[in-house]
Amino acid sequence: MIPIDKIIDISMEISEEMTVYKNREENRPKIEVTRNFKNSDAFETTMTLGMHTGTHLDRPLHIIEDGDTMDSLSLERVVVPCQVLDLTKVQGGITKEDLAKKRIPKGHFILLKTRNSFEEDFNFSFVYLAASGANYLKDQGVIGVGIDALGIERDQPDKSTHKALLENDIMILEGLRLKEAEEEEYLLIAAPLKIKGAEAAPVRAMLVKLWKGES
Ligand SMILES: [Zn+2]
């Protein structure tokens, strides 16, 4: 028996009405019904979806010219041990000081739970990961960093947070919903769609809590 205690869905729901980055219309998904039961014997839809809309994983190509794409990402890297950090009291950027108080296990995917998870509309002052925080996580030997914002950085023209992570092949998960997650260790499953040459792709992300009691 697989000892699963519970599964927490940490993905955004995709719809034409969903919250998108800076409320930009061009980032909104378009869903079109191409067949229905009035004109055919089946129901089918087609969707146009930006790779950075909703819950998604960024690859180095997003920021680095000729960087790695989705093709070279193995599933071993996205079904991994994960540590959720409760940073719901932080305003603005998450810094090295905010993270230094926390347990950051090496080789884990770190998920940053912030007050963003409790807001439904796009907040232009969303909590993000400051460059000092990104460098600190890199030095701790993490394999990936996820956040409950549609961007991991905010108003950083040099893209220093993205670079600190992607230049060191540390994965970035954006658009998470972490309201139900506790500051604990989980198994993270965050497999992106297998899209050739893509710099990012949508993910159905989940946290699996494994049963630790006597069985
Ligand atoms: Zn992105």
C-alpha cells in the first residue's frame, strides 16, 4: 500500500476569468468550444494559454539566451522532497534575514507561502523573493523555489532573482496556491506539460503528505 495521508492541490484553476499577471488582457486564456452536442456527437474545446499564466514552471531559457528548455527536464526533478516555509508575515521582498530563521533542508524544493495565498485579485504589491533571499537559498543547496505569486520577482529590471536561480539550474514554480499547506515537509509533484523548446509550461502541482504513523 502507498502510505498517502492526504493530497493538497496547490494549483490555480484555469478559466477565462482567472487572475493574470498585472491584469494584462493578453495573458488571459481563451477557451473555445469547437464541437458540441448541437452540431456533433461529442464535446471538444481548444485553449490558448500563455506559458506563464496560472501555475507553471520556468526553465532557464525564460531569462538566459540559449538556456535549457522543457525537453531536458527529467521527471526525477519534479517529483521531489519539499519544504513549505510560512512567510505570511513578510511584506514586500523575502530577504536572506527572513529565510535565515528557517530550516532549509539541502536538496529540497522550497515553497514560499506568503499572504499572496490569501488574496484572489492581482495585487501590484505582491510579496516576492528578493535577490538576497534567492542567493541565500542557492547557497543552502535547494533544487527549486516556488512562490504563491505569478512572478517570483517584482520590479527588478536586472532580473536578479530569476538569474540567481536559473543560472544555477534551480527550478522556479510560480502561481502556487498555498493556503492549505502547513510549514512542513511534503512530497511535491509538479510535472509540467512536455512541450518541445518551451521556456515554461503549465503544471498541476500538488503536495503529498505521506503517512508517518504506525501502520
Ligand atoms: Zn514564469
